[in-house]
Amino acid sequence: MKSNLNDRISGLYAITPDGPETAELLRKVRLALLGGARVLQYRNKTADAALRLQQAKALRELTHEFCVPLIVNDDVPLARQVDADGVHLGGADGSVAAARELLGGNKFIGVSCYNRLALAHEAVRQGADYVAFGSFFMSSVKPGAVGATPELLRQACREIAVPLVAIGGITAHNGGQLLEAGADALAVISAVFGAVDIQGAARQFSVLNFS
């Protein structure tokens, strides 16, 4: 719940990789949290409902241990079932209003806005707690994603009051320019969970100049 956690999305926003082994997922996530990840999103596009529930429950316990918010990707009922701290909605995942009605007012609701500032304005109007833009760089997870620019972040920073999350091909080396442009959080999968040293990779992000 936001009342018990940092009420602003910021810092390294780690997104889980797909994988069938819950124990391995927990091992990797623990290392990312030890390295300084400040938000965790559970995302698994290949798991069935039973596995997603098992993994989300386990991550709920782990994120409680680290006092880090757990956000569930796409699945509002699952977020409610495991008492996650919020949900992240893509373009086809339903409205902010519907998610708010199911989850209540004390949960984070984030919205993917791709490279469209108008979507972000509408999401904020509906009550989103943060908005995400991307892809800023070539992404191995979504190689065909639409492109966003640092200028979009600068404009959003001038016009939008909620936290801005940048996503897409971000590394500790290229993320700084997005923070300078106004991003509050950097959403990362491969640059953390694809690293040999997950904790060290997360730590490289945690020392960047987040607002």
C-alpha cells in the first residue's frame, strides 16, 4: 500500500523476465533488490494462470521483506488477489477507472503511453499515478516497439505532474540522459536480469542521479 511505502515511483524499476522456475525467479529478484531496485514489476507473458499466481504470491512476500512496491503487469484481478501495491496497464488492458474501482484508491496504477503525450494526459486525467514512455533504445524484449525520444520526456516533464517512467533498451550507460530529460524511474529487464552479476548490474543503476 502506498501509505506504507515511498508514495512516488522512482529509481530503478525492475521488471521480471519470463521463466517457469519460481525459485530461480526469486533468486534473481532478491539480487536485484539487494542491488538497489526500488520498484518491482511482475511480468510473465509465458506462464499460465496457476504459475502467475504462485510467482506473484512469492514475490509479494519478497517485496514486503525489502519494503519495495510490487506492481503486476496487465492483470488487475491478479494484483488484487495477491494484494500487490499496484498494476501497470498497457494500451489494451482496460481503463484506469476500472482498475481503480477494483483495487481501491491506495494502489499504484501506471499506464504505458508509448511515444504519445496525449495518452499520458488522458491517463493522468483518469487518475493514473505514473505514466511510462518508450521504447527509447533498441529492446531485445520488444524489438518492434515504437520509438520515443528524450524530447518527449522533457515536454512531459513540463506538462505532467505524475512520475515519468522510461523503458526500452535502457542500460546504466544510456539511462543518464533520460534522467536528465526528466525521467523519474528507469524500467529495465535485460540490463539487470540478463547480467551475470545481477546485484552489481542493479547497483550500477542505483548510483545514477535519480530525482
